[in-house]
Amino acid sequence: MTAAENADEAQRYDPREIQDKWQARWAELDLFRASDDPADTRERYYLVDMFPYPSGDLHMGHAEAYAIGDAMARYWFLRGRNVLHPIGWDAFGLPAENAAIRNNSHPADWTYANIETQAASFRRYATSFDWSRRLHTCDPEYYRWNQWLFLRFYERGLAYRKGGYVNWCPFDQTVLANEQVIGGRCERCGTEVVRRVLTQWYFKITEYADRLLADAAELEGKWPDRVLLMQRNWIGRSTGASVHFAVEGRDEPVTVFTTRPDTLYGATFFVVAADSPLASELCAPDRRAELDAYVEQVRKLTDIERQSTEREKTGVFLGVYAINPVNDERIPVWAADYVLPDYGTGAIMAVPAHDQRDLDFARRFGLPVRVVVETGAPDPAETGVATAGDGVLVNSGPLDGLSKADAIARINSILAGRGLGEAAVTYRLRDWLVSRQRFWGTPIPIIHCPSCGEVPVPEESLPVVLPDLRGADLAPHGVSPLAAATDWVNVFCPKCGGPAKRDTDTMDTFVDSAWYILRYCSPRYDEGPFRTEDVRRWAPVDLYVGGVEHAILHLLYSRFFTKVLQDMGTVDFSEPFTRLINQGQVINGGRAMSKSLGNGVDLGQQIALFGVDAIRLTMIFASPPEDDIDWADMHPEAMVKFLGRVWRIASDVAAASAHQPFAAAGGGSFADGDTELRKITHHAVDEVTRQVEGYHLNVAVARLMELVSATRKAIDSGAGAGDPAVREAAEALAVMLSLFAPYTAEECWELLSRGKPAQPAPGAPAVSVAKAAWPAADPALLVQETVTCVVQVNGKVRDRLEVPPAITEDELRELALAAPGVARALAGQAVQRVIVRPPKLVNIVAV
RNA sequence: GCGGGCGUGGCGAAAUUGGCAUACGCGGCAGGUUUAGGUCCUGUUGGUGGAAACACUGUGGGGGUUCGAGUCCCCCCGCCCGCACCA
């Protein structure tokens, strides 16, 4: 082909035309439906992309995440697996509500409109979803099962209501779970969170703390290390001891938790959280006013201020004394805000010599400092630096002379023997606060009856459907908008029949996403949240793709739900996601895209400029999936060029072999083709397969590019476009490329099959490249006749030899020593040693 | 502060178990096609020296282990992330 013809061809690769043509045809073909037929013996593969929140149209971040997930899904389809690759929408949540308030509309309208927009964009983006399983968490058919699960949790004592300190977002006017407070701020809106005392619903995730921690070990190597690390830190297991301190004038002892029971003899004072009921209870009457004033001052602080380690310690003496159980020493009881009311027991024994915070406090208020572990470091009382390391116990009665570890064991047994304490474990993890004072969520299926108390809504009355409240005031006022729906709120008690009221809070939307991957397995099932045998067939998820922002939120909750369901006997596994990939962020110019920076990149515009395939390919080729992509460094036009090259290869082959049978369908053989190109093709197939399975998708694309170059060369200056090897390469290219650029691949496939009709006769080419088979590398074509052996002298490459792969060590040594480059480099030096690693390397050590 | 991760050409990035550093792409340079530009095609491209052969040098810095280190170990510098008064 001449260059002029090439130029003409170049103009004929039109990504937009191809895109429109195939989008319409694919819609009719329903290519990616997962089979629930028990007779279907194909191996199954369950792949889930974290479902989107319908906050508008898809953006660049979605484009990356779904390009990765889709490539992997298509790979397993082509490998002949029965693939479940579903899609749904995480459709409840605050933004819908806020938008509705802003536009004076209804959250449902905004939500469903956005879902339709995103669904259309997904179709254009050529995602290989099984659309028949589509779900929306805001549908009553879905959230009904949130309610059902809530009631099962309730029966098992895993859902309960309690009063206490909660995180309150003043902007969103609702409570938040600990996991939704990021650096003291609301995860959604960034407002500083304040503490409030409220009665709220909780899920008892702390009961599963140990299992969540232990099972994380199973995920090692399958989940990103940092996610596992973040989960471990979040759960925050501490081992130590509980110690019971008598307090003068109080019948019950006060228990503290400490990780350093060995330092018990060094406790010189006692601190309770200022804002705990305990402080108020212990306070001597003459100190009451002082405590109240202090607590008032503490309450004014935001969490961020309160938790600043820079701040000077504050506190007040409560006028009472605690008794150290091991030496009967009277130590003063103080109230301070550096002790938190909801960690441990809200009270500590203070050992200033060996705890920096206690030391800071002691120095501020002139309290004694007593060293009980001699570490060799200077006296903390003087330096102001507490010594936390190991050492020898002193001033500690029976512990004297012991090491830290021995002392801990000894004191634990002493305490246990005398009923004064015991070894104990504490977690940083708190129970999951699930109630929210907002409208657009799942109503909590509980009725409050003046005489019966909390009464679960009977199962047959589910779902408790959200009242429409169209036109009502949905603005946040600190109580759920549902409270205003009097017709809905006022009900009869299911137990006694008397007048009662519905719970007006809604569930945290993380409840919705904690189990949706199970719902996908039987999305229309209406006798339970999922059909057990379907879940057993598909779950757990083989590959889960999503952002790292859910490292502890969604992923921890899902793991928790799975374990509860396992205990309920409805699932037979303990971890929902076998493998997890966190895709990186798409940024622009070194920073996250944002409106205020004005550096947003619009996905629709990029697609209009370059086409879906080029955008998908840009995302994949940019970097390994987990790395961030800076769009400013990207060149989608280079991908258009590459796709054009692939397309031209297919065109050239189609034109040259118009009368040749379509080999992929068994109509011919590639065996007569050019051997060199065949080897390159099979090598590429082997490499691409390996790279895809290892999730090195960027490298897989690089290998495809190499194959394209080799094929082009074969067409232009080698075997020619009519050679069977060229056809073989073109077909393999089309199939492999379909993971990343489905439209172009499909067009190439059609060109190569010479426009055969969509319904294939037996043995005819497949209707779609998506139904083709992943090419198999022929081992016979992977063996090389010769290998390049590098010959080094003192570690520097001095010559190269072409040798048979099976060469022996002795033969290779001899060849290497005789190589001209070696003679030159040796230049009279004596050979001292020869390291031979056949067939690829020889290193001659000479002096 | 504690914990974790990462530093490779001008740029995005490759590199089984320690074994040819920089695959692939962008950008640059040169050439071909073209009236021209673009498209397309070919070649070239870490640095220094050299006409070339080739030599030296080179994976943040310093040290170590090894015949051999981007890869393993120690120290330092820089960047990123998580947690941050959790007893």
C-alpha cells in the first residue's frame, strides 16, 4: 500500500461513527447477561465496580474506575467464564435532599433523573454490565430489605438504641458515625463536627472487632496493604488490664483500662473525663461549681480544638481520692478533657513518669512524678520527657527487678488473684451509629409505644415506605423531616393496638451499600434480601474495584455485615471481597479537579473530542490502575492514532483476503503464515494474558502496541496483508483490544469477518468480538531457537552471544571466554572466576 | 509525634527469583509522502567525550552485602497517605 492510500485510510477511521453504529447494535444483542442456569457448568466470575452515587453525570474518576473493571470483566467473558458484572445506584443520601431543597423539588426526582443520565453514559461508555440486574437502593423493593436486616440485627441484639456522646454535623443537621468524621470534620460537607448527647441507633460492630481484625490476615496480598493497615488501625486493638480503684465515699470501685499495668505503682493521680457522668458523680460538693464551669468551657471546644496535642493540659481537682489497690495509696482524682468519655471506661490511672500526657498534666498542676521503670533515660520529672520504653521495675513492691513484660504478667496475676482487676483488651472501634435525622433514606422499622416501648414493625408490614412529603419542608432542623408527616408517624402499636409513633430517623446510607453485592445475585427476589443458593453460587466477589476513600467506611461495614449474615447462616463465607483494587484518582495539573480551582475536565467533552475508546485506553495506558492519573500529562490523541493503526490493519487484511475463509471460525489455518510474525503474535498473546491477569493493564496495552508495529511492518515490508499470519495477528489484536477499546475492536472484528450477518451459522464467525474466544498462545511458537546471552567482565556487558536455550554451562563458559569483546576487555587481566547462568548470562571476574 | 508508602530520561511509565536499566507512549530531532500545513510512514533520542568503533557515567544522597543491586540491608534527604491526647 502506498502512503497516499494510507492517508486516505486514515481519514476513514472515524471513532464517532463506529461508536454510534455499535452502541445501537449492542443494545439489541444483550451480550453480558450472567447465567443462573444450574446446568451451566462454566466457571463463574463475580466482578463488581463500586456502585456510583447519582450526583450528576459520570465524571473522569468514574471513567477510570469503570475502564479498569470493564477490562477485567471482558477478559473473563472472553476466557469463557460465566461472568456476573452488575450495576446499580447508591441512590439514597444527602446530596439529593440538599438539591431538592435548593430547587424546591423532590429528592426522588433529582435522583432518578441523574440515574437515567448515568445509565445512558454507562451504555455509551461500553460497560459490559448485566443490565437486567440493575438496582437502586432508594427503591422500596431494595430498602425493604434494609429494614428486614435491621430487624434481624435487632433480634440478635446487634441493633440497639443508647444515649451518649455523638458526632453532630451542624451544617447537615444530623449525627454521623465515627467513620464519617474525617479529621474532626463531616465527611460530606467538611463542617467541623461537634459533640452532642443524644439517643441514637447503633449496630454493634464492636462485637465483631476481633473477627474483623483476625480475618484481615486472610486478605493479605489480595487487598492493598494500606487498606488493611487502615482497617487494623481503625479497629485499634489494645491489650492491657482493667484495674479496679476504690474511690473514697463511693461504694462501687471505678475501673480503668491501662496498657501498662506494670506501672501501677507509679500512679500518682487519677483522671476521669470531665464531660462524663462519672466526673459529676464523683465530684465533692465544694468543687461542684468549679467542675461545672470547667465542663462548660470544654463543651465549647470543637473536637479539632479539643484533640490538638499542642494545647496545654487543663483540668480540675474533684476533691476526692482514689485508693491504689496494690499499695493502698491515696491519690487525688481530677477531671480533665484529655481523657475521653467514650474510650475505655472514661477514667485512667495517671502514671506521669511513663506517659507523656500524664506528665504534661502533672507538671502543669504540680502533681508528683514517681519513676517505677528504670530505663536509663534521665528523670522525667526534670526533663519533662516521659520514659515509655522497657527497663527494670523499681519502687514497685513485688515487681521490683522485673522487666516490663514480666511485670505485666506478674501484676495481672496478682490483680486477678485478689479480684482487683484482670487482663483486658480494648478497641478504638466504636459501635456504628446508624440513625440519621434526614429524609432521603431508609425509615427505621421501629414503632415507639408508650406502654410496650420499642416494638419492631412486623415483617409482613414491610416495607415501611417513605412518605412522599412532596412540597413539604425538607430542610434540616435537627429532627428528621419524617416527624412532620403526622399521618405516617401516628400508628397503632403492633403489640397492644394502642396509639404509638413510628421512629422518624432514617438509616445511614452505608447500610444500603453494606450488602448490595448480595442483592445483585438475585435482584428481583421478593422473599428475602437475597436467594441463598444464588448468593452461594456467585459470592463472594472475585474482584472488587473502587476508590480508596472507602478503606474504612464501606469496606469495614460490608465485612461486618457479611460476618453477621454468616452467623445467621445465610451466607457461607466470612469475607465479601476476595480481591480488591483501588484505582487512583484522576487529577489535573497536580491537584484534584474542583470547581473552585476551575481545573475540572468534563468527561462528555473528552469523549466528544476523542471517542470513548481513546478515553478508556488513555485511562488504562496512563499508569498501573492504583496510581493517580494527572490528566494534564495525558495525550488521548495518541490513543486515537493507535486505534487508527489497529483499524487500518484490519482494513488491509479484510481487503487483501476477501476470498479467504475467516480463519478464526475454523475456515482455514494460520499454519502457512509467516513464522516470524506468528511467533511475535503468540508471544504477545502470552504476554498480554499474563499482564492482564496480574492487573498490569498499562503494560498489556504496551504489548498490544508492539504487536501492532510488528504487524504493520509485516504488511508493508514483509509477508503482506494477505498472509495468514497477518490475519492471525489482526484477529488476536481485535480480541485483545476489546478489553480496552470495545468499539474499535468490534469494528475490526466485523471487518475481519467481512460483515457476516449477526446471527451466526454453526462455525461462522461470532456475532460480536465480546463472544469471541481469548486467543491461546501456541507453546510451540513460544520456544526460541536462540537466546541472547550477555557476557560481562566484572559486571559490565562486553559482548553478546546468540546461543541455543538448552546450552550447557560448560559450553557457554567456553563460548564466552572466546568472545572477542571479552578478549578486548580482559586486556591481559587474569580470569579469577566465571559465573555462568545459562542461557542468559555469563560474568567473568578478572583482576 | 506515631505508622505506612513512594523517589527511574524533558514527561506518563517498564524492568519473574538480585542478572542487558529506561520496554511502550508523549515530547524533541532528522528524513519520506504532501503545493503547504495536518494526517500518515521511517529512523533517532539518558548524560559526557568521540567522525566512528567505543569508553566513561547513570535509577533522590551516602554507606553495606554480593561475581553482580533500580531490586536486599543500614543511615540521611524529599514527597505523598493514614492516624493523631485512644490511656
